[in-house]
Amino acid sequence: MDIIDHENTLHDQSTALDACYNKVARLNNCIEIANLINSELALGKLLSSIMETTKAAFQADSVSLLLREEKTGDLVFQIALGDVGNEIKELFRLKKGRGIAGLVAESATPVNIKDVYDHPGFSPEYDQKTNYRTRSMICVPLKARGKTLGVIQVMNKKISPFCFTNEELDMLVTIGSSAAVAIDTAQMHRVIIQKETLERDLSLAREVQQSFLPAALPEVKGYQFAALNRPALEIGGDFYNFFSLPGNRLGIVLGDVSGKGIAASLYMARLTSDLQHHALLSRQPSQLMESINDLLCRRSKHGMFVTLVYMILDLATGHACFSNAGHLFPLCFLDGDCRLLGTDSTKGPPLGILPGLPFAQEEFFLEPGQSLILYTDGVTEAKNSSGELFGMEGLTAALKKETASPAALINTISTAVEKFSLDHGRSDDITLVTLKREPAGNGNPS
């Protein structure tokens, strides 16, 4: 006759029942984590929620989540929960491949360790710094789209037998897989939001920058004007302007600030205001150049400078006086005959580099029927797929095709540049200003 040990049987049943209860609790926690993952895109909040729930699910003393820094491969603490969580997080990072977490990230293989001090890859450095004793650990990689994003560590089981089962390791792998997808999605969402914010800011900056350019071209009897400003990026450093001056004179400026983007745009915006102020104070272009150069040198902080042409045109006589600060020579042309205005000996350096420099100036007459063009190096330095430059040859060839009006000239030149650089793409701002003195008998003042 068999003797039944009711006491041991009841104990075994109780143990099995507790194990079932624990498993159900862990499954409920997994469902909770899945719900969190599906409902949260804010990365910080998402990670905190996942780790709080994971800590409870595994009845662990501490948990941590580290994300891989793409540039270095280091693991950076994002969340560390437990008695020394704050101290661990302040240690900030694990060097690539260091410690058990580093090995798991490198191998992308989960581990279940009963005592980490028996593992050859364990580094006791963090225990020593925090006076914490790490014992048991399960650690799994966070993998999404073929990449390891980081690792989750669960440490020190708080109930007997004080180590984790392989079933718990499998469960953490499942949680890690879902968390990795959520982290990847949240990171992509953050990138999209940042991109949208940047695009919105750049669009606003572009509107502000455009407000510093002339709202309308001069309307002067006997003259025609046209202008084009086309940044390579959303915003750029090229600019132009016109200033009405006493004595029936017109100030014309075209410049190119070094660099591109927001820094160049801000530099340009402030410079445009300075130019307008000093144009009214300076009788000669050389005086304006010297004043602006000293001003820019005084407040220069990042090595930025500007090349610039400033011209004063007597609208009654066509007499023009201009000064050139490191910029491309203006072009004067009539019926396909082009000539450069200025010489190397009279061209000064860019503004904003050396203070106290003198600037020379030159004079010429814009005859009836003649046209004038000012341009930036985005025109002449446009490249094709072979690395060849559009150059002065391309510009003068384009000028010979069309002399009907300044607007037609700009359209012809910009079309020629775009066609030339189509395969290479435009890498610099393009700015053009053209004006034409109408022939006698067409309303031209004499």
C-alpha cells in the first residue's frame, strides 16, 4: 500500500501555484509594457515607464537601460532604478565593449548570470564607486532594424532563490524586442519633429532675411532695374540694396557674407542696416567702405567677413563712382560688348578682417543704352559634373544672348547657370543686380 505524503504534496502544489501566480503577474506586466509602448512617443517618459514596470515584473532590486551612442559605440545610461540608481546614472556611460552590458551590446546575445563576479567580463568598478553589490543579472540587447540600440539590465532578484530563471530571460528578451521597436520609433519621431521645427525656423528666418532686401526696385525715369537673390540653402549670406541719396543720386550695394546659413543671415541683416545708415553719412563710396570695415572689425567674433561693391550713380548724368572690397568686378556692356570695371590695384580686401585700411574708388560713365551687372561668385563658381566652373566665359556668353532688358538678362544668366550645374547641383547662393540706362529718346535724362 502506497503512503501519500500530503504535507509535501500540498507544499509542491503551493509552490507551483505561486510560480503560476508570478508568471501571470509577469505576463500582466508585459501586457502593460506593450500598452505603454503602443501609446507613448515621448522617449524619456517611455523609457521611465518601461523600466518601472520591468522592475516590478521581475521583482528585481535594480534595473537600468543604456542606449548605444552611434558615434563612439559607448553605452550611455538613460534610466537607472534602484537604491543607487542616481549614482549609477551620474557615472553616465560605459566604454564600448566594457562590462557585461558592453559585451551583450557587442555580441547582441542575451545572458543570465547567477553571480556576476564569476563572469570574466564583469567590471566591479561601478559596484566599488557606489558601494553596491551586484549578484544575479539578466541582460538583453535592444535590437531594431538590424541594429543594436542598447541593452536592458535587470539585477538582483529580491526573492528566493535570488537569481533569474531562463523563462524570465526569455520574457525580458520579448520585452526588449518590443521596447527596441518603440525606442526606434520614438527616436525617429523625435528626428521628424526636430526636422519640422528646424524647417519652420528656417522658413521664418528666410522671411526675416527677405524683409531686409528691397521690397521693390527703384522706379527712376530713364533707367530699368532687375534683381535676383536665390540662396543655395533656405537662407544665405548674399544681399543687395538701393539707397536714395541727396542730389538725385542712387546708392547701389551688392555683397557676399562668408559662410551660409543662420550665422551668415544674421550677419547680413545687421550689415544691411549699417550700410543704410552709413550711405547717408558718406559722400564717397571709399568713405563708406572704410567706416563699415572698421565697424565690422570692432565687433567681429567668429572670423566672418564680407566682400562688397558699393556704387553711387548720378541719375541725371550717368556718372558712377564705386569702391570694391574683395568682390568680383562689375560688368558694363552694350550690344554684346562686355568690359570689366575696376582693376586689381584699386580693389581692396574684404571688409571685417583688418581695421584702419584705406579703400580706393574708380569712376565711369554709364552711357545711354549701356547696362551694368553686379553678381556674386555663386554665378561664376557654379560647377558642372566634371568640376568645371561656369566662369566669366559662361557669364559673358550668356550676356551676349540677351540685351532686351535687365529682367531678361537675369533670366538668361540664371537659366544658363542652372543648366550648366544641373548634374552637380548648386552649392552657393546666386545674387544678381542689373540696371540699364535707356537710350536717348526713351525717357532717358540728358
